[in-house]
Amino acid sequence: MTQLQPDKAEAGSALAPFHHTAFAVLWTATVIGNTGTYMRDVASAWLVADLSASPGAVGLIQAAGTLPIFLLALPAGVLADILDRRKLLMAMQVVLLAVSLTLTLLAWRGLITVELLIGLTLVGGTAAAIAGPAWQSMVPDLVPRSQLRNAIALNSVGINVSRSIGPAVGGILLGAFGAAFAYAADLATYLFVIGALLWWKSPRGEVSHIPEHFFGAFRAGLRYARSSRKLHIVLVRSGVYFIFASATWALLPLVAKDLLGGGASFFGLLLGAVGAGAIGGATVLPRLRSRLSSDTILLGSAILSAGVMVVLTFAPPQWAAFICLFLLGSAWIAALTVLNGVAQAVLPNWVRGRALAVYLTVFNGAMTTGSIAWGVTAEALGLTTTLLIAAAGLSVSAVLMHLIKLPLGEDDLSASHHWPEPIVAESVAHDQGPVMVQVEYSVTADDRPAFLRALNLHAEARRRDGAYLWGVSEDAANPEQIIEWFFVESWAEHLRQHERASQADAEIHGQLINYHQGEKRPVVRHLIAIPARNRDVK
């Protein structure tokens, strides 16, 4: 993969990623594309309300857009890892373009119905859900590693910009020219996004000689997510944070109406203040990161968000509420950037899409679960009490979670290729398996405790990269002979293990070799299961 060289003078600048043309072009394209999507959603929501007085129909149009995110996050992550991400994104943009073109023609001819709107929204939501992990996974291809978190922050800013502009522009076009014109405007945005993807030439990454198939890749992604302790920390801290922080978003319409005495336009302005706060927060975040750790920033974000909840319970003047929501937007962007940035930093490229899909599932699950829970609580205990409970829960959990430090994300996860090629008597079919790998070490009694500690650290890498069972044994006749063994589902998956081993793994493996007392490298054996049909001896 082509390595982007960081410019040290720009590394701390919030806008440094824009110095890279590919990032600037694709960032602009995504902002334009997301703006068009919000325009389309406004037109569809209005048409459903106009065509049907049923609240259920309005709810279905919202569910049709968001349900695919929950159902398809993990499959979409698999596709982002096993397919060319650029081509996948282009294909999904074509699908979205076709959806908007169909809506434009139907609205123009007056043929649109509630059923067609819901169906087309479901198709568009499916395409967007499939594209999501691929968009996120390609960010490391656009900027140097030193600017990755700034790039993630700018992407979050772009979403907030689109969320602020899209509904407003869509509403204006809808009122002035009708739904067909609003859909046509969305159609034009996809042409821009497709053009940007056609222009961009993605860097050639490390190509596996043993391509993964969907279901095998799906299992490999789940194995990695189950075995990576660093990813576990990010997932736990994300889930806990967003369950409590979701209270403000779930209850904000009621806060605007019942506590602050505002109407629909006031609610829209509050959301605008959140977006403005997100932009401001992203601007100062690089300076904060140069002085504070990710854990401290996340703790500060939680305390600030909890403080906003408490202030809102006092029904402050509307001007003060704007300040509160501006601060909330700053805190929100800080939390999103820190957690997403750490998640990106601890993931190797081969599994990035799948693992990010797990992260997105946890994020969306926490937001959805929290929103439902806080809505039910507010109905039972009242709005003010619920906000105070959420603020207390967010503050206490943030202090407790602060004890579980986020990974630094500084390991070199590029492929090391330090494993020697396996020795085979004859070619082995890729689908043969399972495969049992044994590595035989000779370790003195004095070195044994330190060796076993290092071996346990290495076990995580074995499981992350493909082993579904791992263990360590000793020779009963010679306790200094220690056998590490693990099972892999197929020969192809073991060969992929060779490609997935990282530079960070190589360092730990080097420690194991240092404890080995033999004159040669540890003996490695590959034991392949004999199929049942070949076991009968005539």
C-alpha cells in the first residue's frame, strides 16, 4: 500500500487533512451527497404526511431508512473488506441515483403512493447501509496516520453540515417547486459523488493471494471482534457513553417544547446550534489532543454533556439554551472523534470494515436502546427527573470508565510477513481442514514464567487472525519442551494468517524466539484433518 507521508508542521492542524486533494474532494462529495439525501428525506416525509394521515405511515418511512443500518451493518462490513471499496461505493451510488430518478419521475407524473415511497426508501436505506462501512474504512487511505483523527473529526463535521443544510434546502425547494424538483436536486448530487469516485484512484493495498468468501470472511470478522481486547475496550466505553448521552437527543423535542416554550422553528434552530458546536469543537479538538489524553477528553465530554442536561432542567432562557446546545455539539463531536479514531487506529486494514461495522452496531444499538429507555422513563417519571437521572448516570459511568484506559493505537499493524512459508510434501487444497498447527519451543525452567506470559499475549493475535481454538501443553517426559497449538478452520485460512501477522505481532513473536534455547528455530508442524471418506482402509 502506498504510504502517505505526514507533514509534521500540519499534523496538529484541524484542517490539515484538506491539504490532501483526495480527502478534500471526497469530503466535499460526501457533504454534497448527504445534503441531497436529507433533501430527499424531507420531501418523502412531507409526501407521506400529505398522502396519508396515519402516524404509522410516517413512522414506517423513518424505519425504512434506518432499519437496514441495524440489519446490514455486519454484512456491509464484510463486503467492505473483501471487495474493492471504491467499486462498491460506486455501485451503491448508482443504486441511490436510480432510487432518486424513480422518485423524480413518479412525483413528476403524480403516480407516487405511500407503498412506493416506503419501498424506495427501503432500497435507498439498504444501499446507504452497505456503503457506510466502506466510506469509513477508506479514510486511512486518504490521509497520513498522524492526521487520521483530524480527518475523522472533519467527516463528523461534514455530516453535521449536511444535516443543517439539507433539510432547510429541501424544504425550500419542496415549497417553491414541488417534490419532483427536490428529488431531482438529490439526483444531481449523486452524479457529483460518482464523478469524485471515478476521479479518485485508490492506493493499491496489500492484496491477498487467497481471496476471502463472504461467509468465511463473516466468521473471521466475528472471531477478530471476539478476540481483540483493544476493540472490546472501545466497544464497552462507546456503549456505556452513548446509552446515557442518548437521553438529550431522545428528549430534545420535548425539551424544546415543554421546558423552553419553543415551536418547530425553535427546535430546528437548536439542532443548528448543535451542528455549529460540532464544527467549533472539531476546530479546537487537535489542540486539546496535543495537551490531553483521549481518556481525559472523553471524560470532559461526558461531564460537559451531563452539565448541559442539568442546566436544561431549569428551563433556561432560549438564548441560554442555544449556548447549552452549542456546548453539547462540541462535547458530542469530541466523543465521536475520540472513540471512532481509537477504533480506526487499533484495526488492521484486512478487517477494518467488519470491525467498524461492529462498532457502528454498538453505537446505533446504544442510541436506539437508550432513546427507547429514556422515553419510557420520561413518561413514567417526568422530563426533568429523567434528564437528571441520565446526567447522573453519564457522570458516574464516565468516572468509572475512565479507569479502563483507551488503547493508544500506536502499534504498527502493517503486515510483517515474518512467518516462514509452511513446508508441505504436496500441494494442499485450500478447503482442506481443520488444520492443527503446533509450535515446539525449548524453554529453561528459569525462563518459563516470562515465556508463558509472552505466549499468552501472542495467543490473542493467533485468535484474532484466524484460530478458533488455542492452547499450550508440555511434554510429560521433558517439561522444558513446550508446545503451542491452535486450530484453524481451513488451509486457506491458515495461509491468510501468514498474511495478517503484523509488525506488532512480530515483536511479541521475537520475544518468544529469544526464550527458545534450541540451536534452530522452533519446530512447526501442520496437521491437516483426513476426510472421513479417506479413513476406511480396505
